[in-house]
Amino acid sequence: MKFFWKLFFSIILVTEFFVGISGYVLIYSSFKNAIEREIETAYQENDMLYFSLNQRITWSVEMSNMTFKWGILEEEMDYKELLTEAMSIQTTDGVISFSFSDVEGEVICGSRKKGFDDGLVKKLGTQERGYEIRKIDDGYMIHCARYVKLLNEDYFIENFRDITEVFENQAGYTRTFSIIMGLLFLVGGVVIFIISYWLVRPIRLLSQATRRLAEGDDMKPVRVNSRDEIGQLAEDFNRMADWLSENMEALKDYARRQEMFVGNFDHELKTPLTSIIGYADMLRSKRMSEEQTVLLADQIVQEGKRLQVMSEKLMQLTVLKRQDFKLRTVSAKCFLTSVYDTVFPAMQADGIRFIGEIQDGKLYIEPDLMKTVCINLLDNARKAIDGKNGQVVLSGKNVKGGYEISVSDNGCGIPEEELSKITEAFYMVDKARSRGRGGAGLGLAVCTAVMEIHRGKISFESTRGVGTCVQVYLAEVDRDDTDQR
């Protein structure tokens, strides 16, 4: 069963139950109070009969100047007539119905109502008074009995009161309450249905949004204009959805990069292999001059070197992702001078002016990895220069909070829209130019991975046709951080 219907029926049942109980208690309390009033009235009527009897007998004895013994009446007095006259009382409800009986329950005068017997009198014994309620035909009556002692004799005065109206009122109240409960069920059901729909609507919206999110659709915020727990849940859901959307985009981007990596790797691998196989097949199947043989062999060597460079770079990337490296403190001047000396012959061979501007300082690095970064950056700068008057500057200087190494050139530069992609594996701005100069598009990816190990930063500034400047920032490392590493 859906939560909406659970909520709807729960409210209906709880409302009907408590309203029904409350109505029953009210009707029962009203009926009980009415019965108690009727009982009290019956007792009062009984008392009136007793006082009337007592006064009438006393007055008759005094007026007659005769001796009256209870149970024995002189011939000149009609005993039953005296009692009947004494106990004939007129009220707003009419003449009170009564009977006068002895302790055995035998009626001396008056008469009991139809349907009543001497059970109440025998049950009371010598108790002061009591009552019973019986249904007679289509009505109800109270039978009230009072014990009296007159002239040393025991008697009971019994009276009867019709209380049918009380039971009819109770039945009327019950019918009216049943009608009200029916109307409450119908009208209240409609109201509760609307309220339940209103309460459950935010949950339904959250459910629909969850399904959309699971199906990969664009996530739109769930709008819930309330500040209760459901509103808070909607806010939390929106934050979660935003986070998931961002992560899904990141995962999609990662998957795209992985796909590009595999595609580029496959292409970069096939290209030199195809050339090597083709040139080797020509050498094997055709008779060629010595000059042609040397030329083809040279092509095979060049493509082989490309494969060697690419395999080295891929190995570096794999190692950088899988191993921890121990860093140590070295002299910035000694380190960068060693890098300068390593690259200087290649720069000189290409006719490039190579300048070193190095300040001394302390570097906390893994020297071999950081040397790979510097050589990659310098090699990229060398390859970017095509023509005369080429210049590459390697500089190192102390800056606030650390040390900065920069490599700048006056080469072809990189378009601004390409700067955010150049650190991706196998990405090359000019593929033909890069392959022609032995590039594989992995150098900057390796540099980025190394800088992550050193907790450093690498940034690029470039202008097409003007040149490029790459800055490597290494932060100072506290002694505590050094110890941890």
C-alpha cells in the first residue's frame, strides 16, 4: 500500500475512533446523569409519600380522639381509605403511583405496576431504601421502595416512575451521533484526502526526481515551499543531487579522457609500428641501393626511438601513480645547474640561445622526478622554436612561501583555448609538428603527476606567435611535514 493511502486511512481511522469514543462517553455520561436525576426524583417522591402518610395518620388520630394501633384499626375508621387519602399526591407529572406493603412483600393498599413483583422489597430487608429499573412493554420504569417503621411495625412504601423518555432521548442522541459520524466520514474523508495529498506531494516530487536521477536525466531542483522536515529533506536532496550531478559530469569527463587516452595510445602506437613494418618489408622484399637502404634504416630507427620515448613516458606515468617517493632537501642552484648542463648540448645543436638565471635556495624534492619535469619543459620549449633567434630561459628564484622555477621561450606559442587541455595524456596542439620532432603528447601529463607528488603547482601562460612561459611553484615544507614524508 502506498504511503498516501496509509496516511489517509490512518487519519480517517484515528479521527473516527477518537470522535466515536468521545461521542459514546458524552452520550453515556448524559444518559447516566439523566438516570441518576430520575432516581433522585423517585426517592424524593417516595419521601413525599412517607411524609404525607405520617402527617395524615397523625392528624386523623388527633381529630378522632381514638386509639390507633398499627395493623388494628377501630371499626369507625376505614384503614385502606385513610392510607389512600394520605398517599394521594398530585405533582406536575400527575398522581404518584404507589403501593404500601409489609415486610413479606404483600401489598396492603395501592397496587404495584404491571411487571413488578415483591423482589425488591424482599431484597432490601430492613435497609433504608433501594430501586430497580425494568423494561415494561415498550417503556422503562423505576420501582423505588423505602423502609418505614410506624407504631413499632415494619412496612415499605413503594412508588413507580416512568423514565421511558430518558431511554428515548438516549436512542435519539445515538441516532443523531451516528448521522454525524457518517457525515464526518464523508466530509472529513474529502478534507483528509486533500490534506494527505498536500502532505505527500513533496515526497512524490522527491520520488520522481530520484527516478529521473537514476535514469540519468538532467536533475532539476525539487521545489518544496515548506520549512518542516520534508522541506529540509528536499533541500538535502537537492544538495545531494547537485553533488551527484557534478560527480557524474566528472565521471563522464574521466571516461571521455580514458577513451581518448586509449584511442590516442592506439593511434600513437600503430603509426610508428606501421612505418617500421612497412620499411622493414621494403628492405626484405626489394633490392635497393645502399643509399636507399640507409634512408629506410634511418626511418626505422627514428620510429623506434619514438616508440622508446613513448614507452618511457607511459612507464613514468604508471610508476608515478603506483609508488611513493622519498623527498629530500637539495640546493636549488646545484640542481638547476645540473639540469642546465644536461639540456645545453641539445639547445646548442638547434642554434637556440639558452640562458640560465638561477638563485640559490632550498628545494624539498625527489631530484630525479623533478629533473624529469624540468627537462620535459625545456624540451617542449626547444621544440616550440622553429627558425633563427630562438631563445629559452631557465630561471629559479625565491618567492614568498617557496621557490619558483620557470621555463620561457619565444616559440610559436599555444592558443588560449588549448591551455586547459595540454596536460592530458597524448594531447598535442600540433600533432604533425609534435610527431615530426619525436613528441608523443605525454610529457606534460608526466609533469603534472610529478607536481602532485611534490604538492606543487604548475601554470602556463602563452600567446600565439609570441611564446610560452611555464611556472613551477614548490612550497616551503615545515619540519613536521618533512618528518611525515
